[in-house]
Amino acid sequence: MADEPQEALEGKTPLEYAYNPHMHLLAQRGKTGLMQTSYPGLPVGSTVANMGILGYDPYKYYPVGRASFEALAHGVAIQEGDICFRCNLITIDEHQRISDFSASFISDGDALNIINNLEFSNAIGKIHLFHSQSYRNILILKNAKISADEFVCYEPHVYKGRNIREILVEGKTPKAREYADFLNGLLIESLERCKELNKSFNTRASMLWLWSPSDKPHLYSFYEKYGKKGAVVAALNFMKGIALAGKMFTQDIPEATGYLDTNYANKVKYALKFLEDRDFVYVHVNAPDEESHAGNVMGKVKAIENLDSEIIYPIIKHLNQKYGNNYRVAIMPDHYTLLKNGQHNDKKVPFLVYGRGIKPDPSMLYSERESLEKGEWDIESTQFMDIFFNNYA
């Protein structure tokens, strides 16, 4: 959600330009500040950021990538020594350059047709390949007994336009290089297999692409750390996987897509349902990030306005009716995603906390600029839960 000022928005950021009366009211009545959600040496992205916000030190608990969290969300058992990879269906051009990291945002049905019919005879028992969402899939390298950080992989959305032969999986150690050769063989083989399958299914999927290798996660129980029963509402599987690894409750939300067309009403419905017998609910909305990656300025503004009117307003209305002033709510991005280039950025993000025990600061709006100039907090993400749950004024 956080971004830089945009010429197309009269020099304002999308957060400043959007019509967000409910966020601004909470900022006026609460306290704002800046939060560092990115850490040197770790990827600038949602997995590291959200782990930190939930209190898990990424330096200790980040499993190198996000694929293993996504596997957990599918109920797939991960054993010690397994390596999980994100496995995109991508499109390449006639020169074998990546032209689309999502195979034109392939539908679940089309993706299943490809994934379920891919066969690699020399990989039986060595890998487990399964479909996740749209172009997203997971490949598990079984019983590798090395660390995920021994591989170097290249994100297909970052390396669009590059020849695939230049950016295949690499290994840093002799054993990892052996596995990299094996995996790259599967990727090259998938070129011909996808071509053959598309005679029947006619999709834009040209091949499989591996990236974001990760180890089995080891998170402590959120309840044991904070004494709060927690739940997560999210469309994306990596967030549901983080919840499950931390022994928080989560489940699939009908019609929650992670995009601008997500079913906001269902997210609210499930968030309030979870609060009936839990202390804390974490609601993740991915649409501002996707609109940023697409460079869609007004789409990002719309995503932020939807968050304000269709998520924040009904939740606050319910909390006021049921709990009076005996609750707290926080609002924040997990990281900057810049419209100018579609990339994540490691700037500190603006956040606000409103509710019982929180004394207002001078902020009159919720924005990047206001939090910098008038906010009274300057913290790292791993400090946030202690602030949010404790009697901090």
C-alpha cells in the first residue's frame, strides 16, 4: 500500500490521494509511526515483513523462501531435509526469453490440466509437484538433506525478458549443483511437455519455473508467546502457511482472490466470525501490491479505497457496537511496492494503532508523510506485537 508521490496523483502518494475517511479518523484518534519491516540480507517482501509484524524474528525463523509456507497451507507434509520451491507456469517467446511470469494469469482449471498431466519418469519419488493458485505451484525436492540457501534461483517477474538458459537454477555447493542439474533438466523437459499438452488444452503455459527455495519452517506457537488465540484471514497461501506454522487458525475464504476483485464482504464475515472465540485476527489484503506490480496507478488507489470502505469500516463498526472502546486495531502496509517500477522497497512503512490505552499524537491523516512528520513511533516490526498487546500509551 505504501508508495512514493505520483505525478499522476498531483504529487500525492496513492495513500494520500485515495478517499480514506475511516483510516484518517483512526489516525486522528490514535497514534501513528514508522515501522521497519525489511532486514539487511533478507528479501524485501511479504514473507519477511509479515513474519516480523507477527513477532517472528526473520533472522531466526525465515525459512529462506515462502514455498514451504504455501505447502503447509495445502496440507502437504514437509519433512526435514525437503526443499520446497515456488514453481510458476510461465510463458516464453520464440527466443526463449521470459515474456510472462504468470502464463497470462492462467486459470486454476487450465493450470490443473497442465500440472496434473506433466510426467517426469526420471523424477518419480524424487519430487512432489502440486498446484496452488493460478500460475502458482509448488515443487518439493524430497530428502535433499541440504539447506535451501545452497541454491540460487531467479524470480521470473524480476527477470522478464531474460533468456531462460542464462538464469536457470544454480547450486553453491557440489551437492546443490548436482540437484540444480537435475532440476534444470526437468525445467527444460517441461518445455516440450507443455507444448504437447497445449495441443489439447491451449494455454499460455510454456514451461515450469523454479524459484524461492525454502526449508521446513519452525515457528513457535503464537499463543505460547503472547497468550492470545490468533487467526489469519488471507487469500494467499503463504500467509495461511505462516498462520499454521505458528499454530494460529486459518481457513480458505470463499472468493478471496488476492486481487482487486477479492470478496471483501467474505473477508469481513470470516474475520468477525474468528473473533467470536479468539482474541486477535490478522486480515491481509493483497490487492494494493498486485496493482503496484502492474503499474496501475488508479487501480492501486481503488484497492486502498476498497480496503477503507469494505474492510476497515465494517470491522470498526462491529467492534464499536460489540466492545465499546475495549479493543485495539492497527493498520499498516507490510512493505512499499513502487508503481514506478513494480518493485518492493525497504523504506519504513507508516502504521497506526487506535483503541483502548492509546493516546493520540498530532497526526490528522494516515499517510507516509504524516507518519514521518508527526508520528511518535519508530520501531522494528518484531517490536510491534508487544506494543499492540501491552498497555502502551
